[in-house]
Amino acid sequence: MINIIIHILGWMGTALFVLAYYLVSNAKLPATGRAYQIINLVGAVCLGINVFYEQAWPAFGLEVIWAAIAIWALMKTFNQHDRKSSHSS
């Protein structure tokens, strides 16, 4: 049963990466927006669980880096939002 869940997570992560790429490529989401970064982060976590379970270490390293970039970009969007809020007060 756990094997099925791990494979489903892997496919979900893959689908989320493809969705994010499609949305940005077709100007449905800005590449610097929170939604894009959240989709990438969730995709990296889902696929990261799969590749960790499968012991695909190079792919796991990629997912860790992918998630770190998404977290960094999300933090950047929140910091920009905070700066805009403090200037409008």
C-alpha cells in the first residue's frame, strides 16, 4: 500500500511541475508570483518523497534544491509585500 502512495505522490509532483510550466509558459501565472512558487514547492515535496523512497539520490538532490529555490522565492514575495504595506501606512 505504501508503495502505491509513494508512486501517486511521484506522479502528483510530476503533474504539478508540468502544470506550473504550462501556466507560466502561457502567461496564466507570473513566474514571480506566489501561486507559481507554491505549485513548485508542493511538486518538489511530492516528487522528493518519491525519489527518496526509490533512493534516486541525484533526483532527490534536485528536488531539495528545487524546493529551496521555491521557498527562497516565496520568502522574497512576502518580504516585498511587507515593504509595500509599511510604505502605505
